[in-house]
Amino acid sequence: MIVPKAMTERLAALKELLDDLSPTLEQLALARWLTRGHYQRQIRRMRGVYRDRRDRLVAALADHLPELSVSGVAAGLSVTLNLPASTDDREIERAARAAGIRVEALSRYAVQDHGRRGLVIGYGRLHESAIASAISALSEVIRQATPARELAAARIEEAVRR
């Protein structure tokens, strides 16, 4: 457990009351890993990896689906591909899954439906070499499920919403 020095004694006593069975070897290994700076190096390295994946994903989306906008790029390990409001994003989610592509319908995250549609595309576990082909396949799924006129109107719709 990593806590401020002033709280160490109180939390150690509380932990002993609640759980006296922490794996000592693993705790010592983690402590050594932290004190030697390995954790910070891993964080710095992974930031670069995730930034590269995000940039490749956003570029592939722009190449394959230039009429659709992407949001949520600045935070997390996913982006949102914004779809026209008339789109059934859950149907696209199902079709994508059938094609071997895992995305989440944005409408699943809404407590109350405000008509916003999209796909949440995670890139935390997506290898760089798979991004272009996955987005190419996803764009085909979207084009089959969405009439061309709706895709053409998507950019205008997004601009009006902002």
C-alpha cells in the first residue's frame, strides 16, 4: 500500500485488523520496483505507446471515414466516432462484432437518450499493426449500415451541434 507518511501507522494498524494475509514477497517486489523507478519508466514508455496508437487510429478514421468526426481524443484510451443521429449505433456495434471488431455503441452510455449516436473505439489493447485493417473493415460495416446521404450530412450535423 502506498500512502502519505503521516498516515502509515494508522493505516497499517487498520490493515492488520482487516487483512493480515498480504503476500509478503509480492509486496517487497512491488516496493523495490517502485523505489528503483521502474514504475515511472513504464508509465513514460506507455504514454508514448498509447499516444502513437491514438494518433494512428485517428488518422485511419480520417482516411477511411472522412465525413465523420472524432471526439474524446484528449483523454483516456478510447475515442468516439460520431455517427448521424438517425443511425442505429447498436446495430452497427452488432455488425462490427460479427465482423470481428469490438466497438461499443455510444447510446449504451446514455441514461437518457438525447439522440447522440456514435461508436466508442478503444485502443489500449489494439496493436499498431492492426489499426489500419480494423478501421478499413469497420468503415465497410458503417457504410453498409448507413445511407450515403446520412454520411454526407454527418459533418454538417456535427458542426450545428457544436
